[in-house]
Amino acid sequence: MKQGPNSKRIEDNMRSGPLAAHQFLGTDTRTLSDIILHDQLLLESLGLTNQDISERMHYFTEQLKANPGPRVVDNKFMAEREEHKGAILCPFADNVQASKSITRVTNIELRKTVMWSDLNIHLIGTHGFYEGYGAPFRVDPAEYAEVLEINKPK
Ligand SMILES: [Zn+2]
């Protein structure tokens, strides 16, 4: 897909700008627009929205802010928060910054674990951006929906 100049500028910034160290695009060679579009199609096939995913992640992260755990949540999940000092600036140049702290959640029955940074919640909820393949903080919508038991709204 052809992408607009704004999207191209953000992509260049992610690949070679001061934010490149965060590897938002991982080893992905697709354009930023294609990465976002592909995940939106995947979400549609799951019947979910960016908000369904980001709100569920926010739910766990919020519960750990007072007590980082590890602790059991809803009798089904083991959740913990790893505090990291400092903040990361949103690569979409909207002056949003998020802490580097990480939330890790294991679905006890499935024995599967997923993790995310506070910035992931913003990137998904606001920009529909799940990061590229091979990115250290790539959020695969299907995998996260399974592990966090994010269900289609009835
Ligand atoms: Zn942003």
C-alpha cells in the first residue's frame, strides 16, 4: 500500500531516527502503513477492535500499579509488573510519553505468557500499531486475545 508523507516520516524516524534503538519495526520490511493495515484485518477477522485489546491490557497494568506482584488476578492469571525508570516517547510524534515499566501476564490454564510496556497500550489504543515482526515488544493480536481471554463483545 502506498503511504502518505506523514506515515513515511514516522516510519523513517522508527527505522533510523533517535527512536530506532527501540526497534518498533523489528525485522519487518513492510511499510508502516502495511503493518498497521495487516493487523487491522487480523483484528476484524477476530471480531475485535484496538480498544478491546488495549483496554484489556490496561486492566492488568492498572491492577499492578499499587502492588507489582506477582499476584493472581481473577483466579486465572498470574500477573506482575517490572518497574523500569525512564520514559519512552511515542514515535507518532504526538508528545505522549509512557513509562518503560513492563507488565507480564501468564494464563495459568494455558501456561502461556505475554508481556507489554505501557507504551504498547497507547500505541494500540491510539494508533492501532502493534509493532513489526521481530520487534521485542510486538503484540500479536490473536495470541494476546487468546492468552488474555479477550472475547468478542456479545
Ligand atoms: Zn502516540
